[in-house]
Amino acid sequence: MHPAKLGLEIAGGLIILFTLIPIIKNDYWTFRVFEYPRLQKLFLNILIAIVFIYLGLETFFDGLFLAMLSANAIYIFSKVFPFTFFAKKVLLAAQKHEPKNRLRIISSNVFQDNKNTKGCLQILRKYDPDIILLLETDKFWYEGTKELAEKYPHQVLVPLENTYGMLLYSRLELIEPQVRYLVDEEIPSILTNVRLESGQEIVLYCVHPTPPVPGENSHSTERDKELLLVAKEVKENQLPCIVVGDLNDVAWSYTTELFTKISGMLDPRVGRGFYNTFHAKFPFLRFPLDHVFCSTDFKLIDLKRLPNFNSDHFPILIFLQYEARASEQQEEPVPDQDDLELAEEKINKEVPES
């Protein structure tokens, strides 16, 4: 046997193991964290297979190992395929011109320790959104972005020192905004109605649940519960809805898929790209963690990942248009009985101590 083959077999075996672990729907962080790097696993899987073939297939075991790698690569690709340009778009592009029904949102996790407020403000001035959501904002960021109030008279400001502060600025009227603590008394979310220039009201949910990582939250229970509570509210709401924020979950995870099915919301990335927003400083370790979902009442004008201003996240911009008949032209995700039961189980599960 070529001496490098043993190393490749060990590495390939680990890639296969890390692919299989998330299939177990356990909330403990070790089962959930391996959902994140699917693109990285796919790249490494293919690279190992290519090198293994180059070194030559000499035994039955070599062929079996290559077959396992190939099956693993096909499985991973099937999970990320919806976020490639080859997949069908679920959120259609807007064809009409209805400027008074349009809404441009920028969501940005600024990274609390980042002090580059000027860079942040420069990005916001350049792209000129109607609504701004800044996450991980403490008193420093509250003070450093106060000038936004001149252009954005409607605000919900929740600066916190625990990396879960939120600053919401809007030039559009916010109706009965609420700051809520759905699962944890230290983790806020924002719920507000927004009046578009046309007079049409929509509902905006701003969320930033905790991630399942050691040192912060050992389980995904709290995150999953918050997202699914919001999903149920969206489903019951009669108004058009948008959910925006750092969900601390990747676009292709089973919990994000469950969220879309329970809420009936559309993911604009499907059929368009990954839009990886984290980690901004490590290109190989990037995942789509910052999300915007919308109900079938909207169509897409633009979706962009914006330049970084020294945060660990890239900002994300979405430009949507409300259309009265859009829901007749787009298919809403529908949960089956197993999805409904799993969602209720997660919502009712007791949050374990970290």
C-alpha cells in the first residue's frame, strides 16, 4: 500500500463520520455543529477521492472506500444543491414596477468587539436601505450609530453588553413595535408592523438566537425553539411577513428547512447561491448564517452580500417588492405530519442547562 493511502483513508473516514453525525437529530452541539461546514466537507471529500484515484486502486477495499467517498459526496451535494444556480428558484424575481410597495433591508452582525462604526455607516450610506438591523450592538455601537436617527426616525434600540444587542432603524413607519424575550430573558427579538409607502402593512421579525457551541449554549434547543415559535406566529399571521437576522443556523440544516415548512416562508437564496456571511476573515470557513425569509406575498428585486467593515460577518442586503397576487404565483412550503410533530416537540422541550 502507498504510505499516503492510510492517511487518506483516515481523513476520508472522518469526513464520512462528520457527514453522518448530523443525521442524528439530537440537540447536543456535537450533533448540530457538523451541519455547518457542508461545502468544506464536499470539497475535502472530492479532493481525497481524486488523490486516492491518482495513487491507484489496488484492492477490493480500495474500491469500497472510493465507493463510500462517492456516495458521501453525492449525499452532501444533494443537501447544498438547492442553493446552486442549477436549482429552481422558489422566490420569483419581480417583473412589475411598484416603487411604493418596495422595501430594502440591510441586516448586519457588526461583531461587538469591532470598533469600525465609520465603516459600517459608510456601507449604510452607500446602499441606502429603508430598514437597518444591526446585531451584537452594545452601548459603544449605540453611541457610534446615533446619527442614523436623522435619516431613520423610527427606531427600536436595544443595546446590550452580552453580544445580543439589537438596533433597528427605519425610514418607514413602525407600528406597535415590541421587544420580546421569547425563550431567554437575556436574548431579545423584535416584532413590529411596517407601513410601506403604499399604505400596505407588513410584519417584520428580527431575531438572533444563541448558537449551539461550547461556552455559549451546549444544545440547539433554545435556538430551535425560538425559530419555531416565530415560524408558528408567521403561519397564523394574515399579513405579509419577513424574518431577518443572524439565525446561528445554516441555510441547509434540517432545522432551517423545518422553519420554512412550518412558517410557509421562502428562502431567496434557493436557486441563486450560498451567500455565505460568516466567517468574513476566513474564506475557507464560511457558512450562510445571516438570513432573510419572506412570505409568498413578495418578489425579489435584489439580494447581495455587502463588503465587510472589520466584522466577522458580512452584511446582507435584500430588496423586496410586495405584490398583491404574488402568493398565487409562488408555492408555499408545506409541512407533513412528521414535521408538525417534530416542531411541537422542539417548542415544548425544556431548555437544558448549558
